[in-house]
Amino acid sequence: MSDEILADAKQKMKRQVDFFHKDLASIRAGRANPALVSDIRVDYYGTQTPLQHMATISAPEPRLLVIEPWDKSVLNEIEKAIMQADLGIMPNNDGNLIRLSIPQLTEERRRELVSMASRKAEESRVAIRNIRREANDAIKKAEREGDLSEDDAHRFLDQVQEVTDAHIDEVNELMEKKEEEIMEV
């Protein structure tokens, strides 16, 4: 039973780290990154559809994103959705594709982005700690009900803490890399 609790906690923590990694990718770091616009929702014949499901998004140059929709009739809708997303980037529609020129970030904006990334990192660390607490509570409950000996419960609690530390370290590493990427001129 405790092995299941530990495996479940590992899986939830891994999902949280993966979510944080994806969340970081959406933070602009001064370079063109398709993840910046891939999740923008576009009104596609009455349905809100992620941009990545209706167009090819590429970064042919470090400061340029090119969005080429498979259905050219939605170019204007894509353009509107990008403007509504408030990325601070003006789309350039040439009738076949949309170009997004990524401007150079100011020092102040870089610090804001690092602060935003730090908040997201702290939210992920808190979520991981909450998963640890749930696992610890389940182990303690199993111990109270007699399903686990006191020694086994302590061993599993230590394992849960090791898994927690490893995932929090992973979040910290991702945050450090993102901070370097954002602050790079």
C-alpha cells in the first residue's frame, strides 16, 4: 500500500514539474520561441482552438516567429487572437502567413519576467509540498490503522521527503536556467 502512495506522489510531482516546464516556455525571453504563441486560442468557426492545432509555427530567425495557417481564411482571426493575447508584439499579416518580430527586451522588462518566473516556481514548489503532505498523511493513516509498522512508516516518510527534495531541486534548476536565458542580452 505504501509503495502505491509513494508511486502516486512521484507521478503527481513529476506532472507538476512538467507543467512548470511548459509554463516557463510561455515566458518570453527575448528570443523567438513557438511556445510563446502555441496555446493562444483562436475563434475557428465558433470553436476556440489552440493556434498550434491550426497552423505551423516556426522560428526561422532568433527574433522572428512565422505562423502559417493550413486554412488561409483564418488569418484575420489568428491576427486578432495574437493582439488580444497582449504579448506586446504586433502581428504582420501578408495574406499567406503572419510574421511576429520579437523586440529586444529592456532591463526592466527582463526583471519583471524573472519575477513572474520566480512566482511560478514558488507555486510549483508549494504544489509539490502539498503532494508530499498528502502522501505523508496517507502513510500516517496507514500506520494508525495498523497496515504499517512504525519503522516502515518512518522509512516511507523519508522516501517521500527524498522524492520531494529531488523534484524541488528540478524546479530550482529549471528556474535558474530560465533566469539566465531571460537576463542574457
